[in-house]
Amino acid sequence: MSNPKKQLKVRTPQRGRRSDPTLTVLGPVPNLEEHVSPEWWSAIFNSLYLKTDADVVDDHAITRHEIDLFSGFLNLAADERILDLCCGQGRHSLELARRGFKNVEGFDRSHYLIQRAKATAKKEGLPVKFKEGDARKLPFPNDTFDVIMVMGNSFGYFETVQDDLRVLKEMARVLKPWGRILVDVTDGQYIREHYQPRSWEWIDKKHFVCRERALSADRQRLISRAVITQVEKGVIADQFYAERLYTWDSLNKLMGEAGLGDVVLHTELTPNSQRNQDLEDEFYTIDQLKEALRALPDYQFTYLNNHDTMINDLRKLALAGKMDFVMNLCDEGYGNDPRKELHIPALLEKLDIPYTGGGPQCLAYCYDKSLVRGVAKEMGIPVPEAVFIKPEDTTFELPFGFPVIVKPNFGDSSFGITQQSVANNLEELLNAISGIRETLGYDKPMLVEEFLPGKDLSMGIIGNPPTSYTILPITEEDYSAVPEELPRICGYEAKWSPTSPYWNIKSVPAVLPDETEKTIEECCIRLSERLECRDYTRFDWRLDAEGNPKLLEVNPNPGWCWDGHLAKMARYDGISYTEMLEKILKAAEERMGLQLTFVKQREVVELPLAK
């Protein structure tokens, strides 16, 4: 998902200095939403739009970069039929044609932008067809296109969700069986939390734009106003527009209703935003992994990263006898669905292929935070006080005091956990619960836990207790760079938002009393056995106000990346990244009873890449 860049415009009655006698400029507006036309999008993409948004829509470097990324995601072939839906002036369609794709079509409502696209195609001699029309009723036969792309955050402009659903159903209709769709949209929750109420910027030496923004009454749309001024003529436009803010879950659900099948979340993509370095970081992370594994002389690796063909790929390798076991690094789930992380080991067991890491039962247990709490309490391992809230719950009792933290019961990567998740009173608690439901959906259970103010700790184990294992040094999250008024949590903002003060959190070796450290180690070893964690595991803890440790969660198959928590713990113990990966492999071999020979072993590494 990417941040919104299209600044969309609506002409409205305006008062003031008139460069155009048909325009009147509005003064202060207390409610932006009241001034948004239901069909604001129908006639506003014009030369002024190209001027105000030229930093993106006329930046050829950005367009080329986006096509590099998107064509890689979709594995585009030169002879495939491609529809660039809501194409604007055709910047993506035209770039594809420049690269030799001969069956590209662009479709958009704006007469001005379509004519602009046609003129560019004619001038450059590019074989792109452009049509004008409404995306809710596409003028194409069923099963026409191999690929459909909705780029540049062009989805979510209509007044209702049902209209957006009609667009998706039309896309499903004209898409060939086994075709692919790519929709580039806003991370709705990020925008809700980080939009700027007011901003202004110079467009060029004679034009500047002032913008106001606010959430709609239902918090489902971002309402914006742009007042554009020409220094010699005065105000030339006062425009209102809106964009629906989809979360990953809400968009996934809508696509399911449209019959589009499994959906994959890639990551932030827009190249002009610091947040959007995530994808490039992911590729760099994988390169670091491959380089580290190349340094292991006793192993030979075959890499699988296509989730669509993975089952057949594994079956072929197994039948050919070309692998000894799988190093399962798919920690984001089959098809990048976190709830399907257990599907990979289940598949490997079905194919009778040995593999590293936790089994499906272990992953299912540990994905459920409440279940892990129950197991720990039964074992006498301390956990924070908590209340489980079911999706249908509208009232509940809180048998402990504030502050508390609200978190999704299922999930990883801290999705849904932000500074607003920590509540100091009943009103903040209700807002935190409502925020998670709006973000992740109303069908998700959650936990309300007592918020522990002490040190935030993690401990890792490589190996398989009780026989052979290595305990890595305990790490602590250093919150010294976080402003005092903010709660001390390592949530979504710390992992995914470089503009947040939480981005400056660092992990450091923990300094703890011997007794505390011993308690944590003993509890982790017992939990590892009880939950059937294997080969490598991370355990998250926190100290209460008196310095007593309490378990937060257990993470089998934790992040394996070169700069992740496990690698940091290993470095504190003098273990390099390559050595850490080798220890995981050795632990799995010992557990499975495999013996290395002088012949190089063949492994299959399943990487957490999207389809």
C-alpha cells in the first residue's frame, strides 16, 4: 500500500478576488465534508491537476521505478494483454509500451487526460489504446485481460463502498482465469494517524497551493481542500475531494466479495516517501541472507519464492531426490497471509519433507496470544492481568486498574498496536478498542492487558531444549530517544513508520539481576518444550513496576533477517549472521537425526516473498 499522491479537485462556488469571473472563493470552512460533491472525481482531472501533482505524475524517474517494482510483482510477459485502469494521462501504460509491451490499454473517466495520453502515444509512436469511460461499467468482454493494474492510488474515489465493489467485480469479469490484479492503494490506518491538517507548497515560481485535510464523520474517508493561487491573478481554484481509507483487512474482504480470490499485501511502494523504502529493504535483506548462506561450504541451496507454483515445485524436487530438507523461512504465511504461516509446515509434512522450525500445531498455538497466556498460567509462568474481548462484546468488566494496553489477539509485526493502544482511563480504553476494530475489522478478538512500565525484554533460543540449545543474551528496548509523554511500547510505528519518534528505539543488551535473568531463561526453556517450539524461538517479556518479569508472547520461527532481534542477540554473544543461520540448520539436523556427509547437502529455502 502506498501514501496518497493524487490531489483531486472539485470546482465549487467561491468568493473573493476573481481571476475567472465564474469562480468565487470560500472563506473558512468548519466542515470540509459538507462541500464534497458525490461525483467530485468526474470532471476534475485537468491541466491544473497535472500542474499541482507534477512532482509525481510528471516525474519519469518515479514512473520507471514503479514499473520496475510492479512488473516484477506481476511477472509480466511481453505478449500479455494488460489493462491500466484509471490510467490518468497514461504514464504507466506508456512506460510499459516503451519497454516493448504491445498489448496495453488504458482506461479513465477524464476526457482531458485520455486525450493527453493519446497525444503522447501518437507523438512517440507507441501502440497503446486509450478509452474514456466509467470504471463501474467496463466496455470489454469477459475474460479479456491477463493483467489489470490500478496504479497511483486511484482506487476509492466513489461515494460508497458498493461503488468500489462494482469496480472490483467488473475487474473480475474482464480478467482471464488465473489472471493477476495489482491495486496500489493508501495504507488507511497510517493516513488516519499521520495526515497533516494543513500544509502549503509552491508548485512553481507563480503558483502555490494551500491544503486542508480532515477525516469524514465515519473516519472512513480523508476529506481534502486545495486552494490554488497564481501570484498575479489570485486564487484560481478552491477544490474539495475525498478518498476512502482502506485497511489491509477491509480491502482484502472487499476483494473476496468481488470474487478475486487470495490477496497478497506487498508493502509500501511510493518512491518519494521515506516509508516506501520497505520494499527495497526487503530485497536487500534477502540478498544478505543469500550471501550469508553462500558462506556455508557444507550446503547447497535451491531457492523457492513463487507461492503460486510452490506446491508443484516442492513435489518435483522431492520426487527427484534433489533435497535433504527445507529451511522454512516463510514467516509471513502462505500467500503472505499471516494466518496461513502454519500452512507451509503442514504442506511439507503432507509431502513428507523434513524442515526447520516449528510445526503447524506450534504455530497455531503461538498465533493465539490468549491461548499462550493460558498455557503459561497453567505452568505457573507469570503473565500480565488481561481481559479477552470477543468480537460481539459491547460491554466488559476490567478487574484491574489503569494503565492498560489493547492489542489484537491474533497477528504479528505489531499491526494494530500504536501509541493510542495504551489507555489511562475508560474513554481512552474505549477509543483504543474502537480504533483496532476500525483498523483490523470488527470480527477480530483482542486482549486488554495491564500495561507493565518496566523494561521491555526479548530472549532467544537456538536449538531444542532440553538436550541441545544455545540461550542468546537478553535484549532490552531503549526508549531514551522517545519523548517522555509517549508510552514506552515497540509497536507498529517503531517498525513501519520512519517519521515517528518511535522509529528511534534501539535494542541494547539488557542489564538485569541474576535472579531475574535466571527466571526468564528457565521459563523460556519450559515454554519451548511445552509449545513444541523447534530450532529457533524468541520470547518477549516485560518487567512490572517492582521488577518482576511477565511473559508477553512466544514467537516460533521469528524474524531471521540480518538486522532482526535474533541476529542482534546473536551478535551480542559474538555469533555472526552466517554463524546464526548455520546454528539453526545444525539444530534442525540434530533434531531430525540427519548426518552430514562429505557430499554437499541440498536445501530448499522458502523465502517470504509475495506472489
